[in-house]
Amino acid sequence: MNKTIKKILALGTGSIMLGLTFAAAAHAATLADYPAPFVTNGVFTGKIVLGEKAQTIDTIGAIDIGASLQRVASVPVSTGTGGSTATTADGYKFSESTELIYGSDLNAVNSAVDDTDLPELLASGTVEGDDGTEYDYDVEIQLPAGTANVVEADVQLNDLDDKYDAPVVYFDLGSGSGATAVFYKLEIDFDDAWSLNEDSADDTGINEGSTTIELFGRSYTFDPNDKFDDSYMTLYGTDTTLLVAKGETQTITYNGKEYTVEVLGGNSDDSSAILRIGSDTRTVVEGDSKTIGGLPIYVKDVFVSNIGGDDVKVSLFLGSNKLEIEFDAADGEVKLNGNVLDEVSVAVTKSGTDNWEDVDTLTFTVTPSAADDEVEYILPGGDYVDPLFGSFKFHFVGADDLMENKEALKFERVGKKFNIEFTPKGASSPTTLTLLDDNGFHDDLFTTATLIGLAKNDIFIYNKDNGDADKAVTHLLQVTRVKDGNDMDSADFEVQIKDLSFGKTYSVTKCKALDSGIDLYPEEGTTENLFNLTTDSDCEGTDAANLPQIYTKAGALVEFYKNTTTEIASAAEIPTGTGYVFVTEDAQDDDDTAVGGDFLVKYAWDATDSEYDVSLQDQGDLDGALDDDENVDHYLSDFGTYVLEETDDSGQYVRAYIPAEEVLYDMFLLPVDSSVTVTKSSTGAVSINAIAVGMAIQDKDATLGSKPYIVVGGPCVNTVAAELMGSPEDCVAGFAEGKAMIKLYSEKSALLVAGYSGKDTEGAARVLSNYKDFGFSGTELEVVTTNLASLSVKKVG
């Protein structure tokens, strides 16, 4: 069995394109407006025009231009949890009152998708039999509970090391062929029961007269030769319908290749026709499904006026997909174009005696891991295309960077020190607390139970609103100056405290709080080099407690423990040899789908190596412990916290990356030719509007003024370029070797990119592709292309 990972290109095809005329702007259009008008509101609205005689190097230049336009064909989207929020215009996003989080399945969000979610793809319909009987039906996609879900993948465990060097979050499709590996079901439910033909004379069967049914955005025709007691029922899908008469030749394009189709003759005795596609000639009758000359067809009708075939017409379905559906009440076989789909089974519900008599419901079950080329997961940015109808897909927006848009909380050994790095709420950069050094407290750490007897260089933690995670702000404070600390009435009394978390320095004065956000007040110390701090504004109250707790910007809480279960009562109880740090990832307890969890970090002095070993004592609500080649264990919580534990160098660090809110993962159900791509920038996320297939056309197919054109190549190789330049008799007139032009013809909605030679044109294309580097202005630029590695530009006129 081969394991296959479905991957999509970073820039797919099929995005909705919005129509746009080349409207006059409020100011005269110049090159400074580029990429407008070719990209408007984040959508590419033009065409790149290449000459029929274009050189390969012109095509290379056009490809560069197209790639650069795709980069800017985007619109900002709101930045959501986990870094991005993806949207699609014509698909369904699994997002209801419950969201898709780590460890959850699609059923938890929505157990079934129907026409209320996807009105076109999952449209209800009516089948009209040859006798006029109508059969109404509904379709839906069902998501069973407890099967496919969002999980973390380690690169080694899941054979992803050829693509990733760290774990990713992917969508698990299960393994094997059992019920627990079912991904989804497709149900076609008829309001009234139907049957297949009873015999050739019976006109009551649903398939009498080549009846058509619309399923999942595609048209299928019942095989009129099927009978109610057959083992299989056959449907023919089609991409194109074509009517060809004797004596005419029609040319069609299928999968990028052209085919000529001709009818050479026919015979009315057996209603047959002689059909030639390319050089392959066959005799066909109504209902035939064949591949002729490499083109799959289904013969819908044959019309012959008399023997000799003087008047013959053939109606064809081109690109036909033949579905053969086995009758079975629970586990029927399904074939596509003669090949058994191991990953698809069918259950037929009926009330009649025979197989296809009084049929009510068809239910197809899709189990991706049961395929011959088994699919067990969808990677971030990947698709799973429905193998049966092929008209829709699931697209997963997972996470391949588990640190992105999360706050780092680090517990690390540095030499003989044990450090904690965190970012307090409201701070713009991380703060490092050196807690321990050489099997003892760090020299500057103030470790008495209350803030009595503070001296110069002492460091301590203080939280205003301690105990209230929504309000508490952590300050790491250091005394930088003490003078006459025992006499606040002295003219020389001076105390300065630096806020290491926020880069501020506070000058302490009698009975004044350090800062509006720090409700600490000075008290006289016992000597001139010492002073005390209290929370009493009268400066004579209870001494402030020295209880180090850390509230982080992301909403986590860090607490110090004597052992695995007992929290310290003050800084004096922090163990210097072996101790523990308890982390609550969502202390603010936001209203999320996921409940924030916790984990426990251990530090222990190693007397042999004279250093602290740092480890994850208890993974708590973390899932993982997946060891890769770099000897780092990886953990992930439902909330989205990603933890790395170094295990090779005796435990050098535990690093947690904590989101401010639960991380949501997006799954889309959408038409197969649509795409969802989200990228991030320093200012937020943007949604890429993928440029559809057909962005480039030949000059013979172009009409100036119909839409914005980027014309690549000069008049010698491009007739549209010649038209723009007034059809010069000398096609190189106005060009010089080693130079090219980028010229805007705003009245004709066109931009010309051309040079004396193909190399010169490529140079101009490179400049256009990197327009931000060249300061575009005016309506025409001259590009010096002597050295493609060092291009220069000057404004003309």
C-alpha cells in the first residue's frame, strides 16, 4: 500500500474573478499606479498578451510578471486566533457555535452540510422520467462523529521529514478500512421511490429515455439499458454535450488537447453511426460508452433517417465518467470508468422486492485510507478531492509553524543559571528573570517573605491586582539607588526603582505610589541604605508581600511550587536545588471552545555537571512527547500551546509558545476548482485571490480595450504591440539594442513591455515584476538591459 499526501500548489486556480472595466480615475493614470488597473481590490482583472510568434524568452518574462501579480492579488483579512482567518466566496467553512480546535472532528462543528450551506454544489433537484413522472431529491454530506480530526504530526512518526523539519498540525483521516476511518458520507434521498426499467417495453423506469440527474454540481445520465434486477446501475457523467451531423467536422478541446469529431455514416436498421475521432473510426449505438482516439465519450442519441445514412446525427457526452453502482443494502461496490474505488462503498435503501425496485436512498461512504493509494491525512494547505464525483474537495488550513503569533515563555539553563523569559501584559518585548545561579538564588534576587530591607540592586516581582488574571500586570523591578532610606523627611532622601519589564525608572517619594500601575508606597528602612515597601497609602501599613507570580501577555500564569503539588507562600520558599514551575496557559479563562490547561516544569541542580537540568515534569493537558532527530520532544494542547522540551543535553530548556486565545483550525468544503489560500504579513493576514487559468492569451485572441492588457514583446512578435505602436512598417523602429520600454497606453487599457531583442524584453519584464524597487512614475520608462543582473531605469518625457 502506498501512502499518498494530498498537497496543493501555494497558488491554486479557480478564484472568483470580478468583472472590471478600465475606468478613468480621478487623476491621469501613470505607472506610479501600477499594479492598478491590472489588480483592483486585490483581484487580477486583466490579461497578459503574448504574440503567436513569441520567443521562449518572452514567455519567461510573462511568467515573471504573472508571478509578481499573484503576490499582490490579495486583500487584507482580519487576524484571528492562531494567526489568520481564511475565507472563501463559494465554499462552506466549518465554523458554527462550536469551532474546530486541536483534537476535535468536523462532526463537533457540523454533522451535515446541505444546500443551506452550499446552495449550488449541494442543490436539491428533480429527475423527470420519460413518462413525465417527477422524482424530487435532496443531497447532503454527512460527517460521522469521532473519526477524522485535527492532530499534531511529528516529522519522523508520520514520514513527513522530507517536507518538514518540525511537527505540523494536520487533519487526520484515520487508517485502515473500518468504521473509525470513515471521513464522510454522501446521501441522495428521494421523496418518492423509483425503479429501473422492468423490460424493454416498460416505460415506468426512471432511466427510460436516458434520464438526467444533477449530483454535486455535475450532470449524470442513467443508462437506459439497465434493468431493475441488475446487480449494477450505471450513470454517465459528462463535461460537454456535442451534436455532430454527417458531413461536418467539429473540433473540441478536452484536458488541454484538441480532438476532431466527424460522423461518416449510419444505418437506420440498428440505429448505428460511424464515428471518427482523430484517426480512430468506430461504429457506435445509443448508450455506448467508449474511448475513441483518446477521447472518452458516451453516445446519448443516434438519429438516422434511412438505410445508407443520408441524414445522420449523433449526440455525444464528451469526457464521460462512467459510474457503476452495485446494489447492496450496506456495502456495495462502486466503479469509476471500470476501476473499483476501494475507498468508496454504497448502501441502497429500497422497499421493493428486486434490487433496483422502489429505491429511496443512495448513501456513499468515503474512507480515504482504504484506497489503493491510501490517504491518511491532509497537511496544512492541502486538499482531499472527492474520489467519486470529483466536483468538490475539503481544504484544511492547519498550522505548519506552531510558534507563529504566540508568546514565548522560556525556562532555560544558561551556564550555571536558571532563567525565565516572559512578556508581561502591556509590554512590547520579553523580560528575563534570572532566578537561580550555582545552586542558589541569584545574587540580586530579593527572597525575603515581605518587601522589607530593600537595598540597591535588589530585584523582585510585583503584580498589581494579584490574583485577578484579567487585570494583573507583572513588573520585574530593581532598586537602582537608595539614599537616606531610613529618613523620608530628609532633604537627601532618594530611592529609584527601575522597571525592567517596561524600561521605566520611578523616583520614590514619601507616601506616593511608585506609578499609577504599581500601588507600592515607601516606608523608612532601618539604615540609610535600606527601605521598605507597603501597599498602604499612609506609608505605615502592612509590609508588601514578596510572592513572585508571573502573568504573561498571552494570559498565562506562572507559579512557583515547593514540590509537585504545593505552591510557595513567598519568595523565601522557592527551592534552590530542585523546584517546580506550574503554568496555567489560559488563566483569564476566556469564553473559548477549548478549556485552557496546565503543565509542570521541573528544574534540578546537577552537582556533577554544576548546572541546572530543565524538564517537563508533568505534561498535564499537553498532547505529544514526540521525539525527532534533534532530540526535542514536542507537545501541543487543545488550546494551542506548543511546548518544546530539550532532551539530549541533560535538559537545557523547556520553551512554551502560548496563544492569547484558543487556536482555531479552518476546514473548507468547496468546489474543486476553487481555492483558499491565506498568507501573513507584518501588518496582518491577507487572503490571496488566486489568478485563474487563462491569465495569458495569444495576440490573435486579444481585443484592445476589452480589458486591461499587459502586452509582452514588440511589434515583430506581437500584433497587439504593433497595434499599440501604430503598426510601424519597420517593426524595430523606436527600439535600440540593449534597451527596452515599459509604456502605459491608458486610453487603450494597455501596458507595453518590449525590447529590441528577447533578452531586452526579459529585462523589462524583470523590472515590472520588481516595480517597487524602481520607483515607477510617468507613463513611459526606458530600461537599460545590458546586464540583466544590474538593470537601470529612467523616466521618458
